[in-house]
Amino acid sequence: MASDQAPLPATGYTAFGLRAEAEKIEPGLHVVATPIGNLKDISFRALSTLAAAAAVIAEDTRVTKTLLAHYGISTPLIAYHEHNAKVIRPHLLARLEAGERLALVSDAGTPLVSDPGFKLVQEALERGVHVTSVPGPSAVLAALVVAGLPTDRFFFEGFLPNKSGPRRARLAELANVPGTLVFFESPRRLAETLADCAAVLGPRAAAIARELTKMYESVRRGRLDELSEALAQEEPPRGEIVLLVAPPEEGAAAMAEADLDARITDALANYSVKDAASVVSAATGQPRRQVYARALQLAAEKGR
């Protein structure tokens, strides 16, 4: 919501027609969640903290500058990202140890979720610096509550490996997690990832949440195999993607183990333990080390 008022000093701002003043905050590091798309999705406490801080630590200062300007906040910005973190972090820690009040934000959502803020928080805590959270938007939770999948348990994986082989191996490790799986994914890799998910996880229910809280927000639901087939025929979608996959059905883990044992047993009839493990690992996407260990057990049992 644009404002025709002149920018206000860092001690105050206008939000939704209401005047709010920056309240004094404690010395230390304040981890502040920011909107994932819609600039209205920010709390008064978050705005107050950003206005009261001596500086705002941001991944991309251009993104955060837009947010601060929208609310007339003139707090200085410090760029902190994966390319400069090792150089900048000691200076930030020195300022925090000196008693300054600094705010940490990500480009969108809750900091430390797939961004470089973790090391800063970790080292700040090791040095006895006070760290506090100013909670708010999260793409993970925003997607989870509209996906139509179980919400009582979920596992956030972040980004899967870029290449199919390692991606399938990681999916095989996640196959028996008893909760909804949540992934971030690039639009250009989405179709390939769906194909790998369908191959490794089977026809589970899934949802593709795109551009959450933005003008073109959409949620596409269906089985993994259906979504994979459909996306393979379409142009890659645009925007930020969260992919969610339902947990395995009860008894699926035991069935998967039995199926794996059957595959290994069949392979052992024609190959050495080492080669059988390689064949089954390649066919199923299961980690070779795990398959090899099970093949050794089955071979030993057969030889008794």
C-alpha cells in the first residue's frame, strides 16, 4: 500500500493509516521475519524493531531497502550474504559484543531458513550476545496450511540436489519420514524433481504452492505421478515454488523394506554382493552404502 507522505525518520512510521513509534529494544541481535511477497504481511513489532535498530543486516540490501522505504524507515543497511559472510561476520559480532542493537532479516520470510544467518546467530550465542526472535511470515508454514496435506508432522528439507542421481538418493532417505515433506525448488527444475519424486516415493498426494501471498498465488494439488506428467508437458512455471509431499501410508515402510530385500535377493542370484548393491542402488535410488550393508546381511543369512 503506497503512501503519499514524506518518509519518516527511523523513530516512527505509518502502517495502514496508523502512526506507530519505534520502541526501545534490548542490545543484541534481533532476528526479524519479513513478508514473503505481500508487504502488508508484517507485524508492528517487526516494524518497530527495524526502526529502532542501529542497523539492519540483510541478504540483498536492494530488497530490504524497498521494504524499509515502504514504511518510511531509514535505518542503515549492511549486506550479509554467502559471498561476504566470513569477512563481515567478525565486524558484526564486534558491534554486538559492544552492546549495539542489530536486526537480521532475510530477503523474504523468516531468517535462518535457507539463508546464511545461522552462523551469525550461532557465533553470537557462543559469545554471550542476547538473541531474540521477532516471528512472522514463513513460506514453509504458509504452504503447509493451504496444501491440504497432514500438518501434525512435517519435515522441511529445503532444496534437493540439482542432479537426478543424488536427488533420488536423498529422496530414498526421506521416503519413510512419517510426516509431510516440504521442499523449496527452482521453477526450471520442478518437472524433473516431480518425476524423481514420483519414481522414488510413488503416487503420493502432493501440492505445488507458487508465489504465495502475491498477486498470482496458486496451489496445484494432485498425485505425484499426475503432477509429474502434467508439468512435463508445460512450460516451467514462474516465481517462488514450495513443493509438498504427503507422508507414506501406514505399512508402506515395511513394504518398502520387503521390496528392497526381494530386489537384493534376486540380484544376488546373478551378481556378487558388491555388484548386486550397485545394480539395486541404481534401479531404486537407494543409497549404495545402505543397499550394500543389507546385501551383506542377506548373503550371510543365505550362507548359514
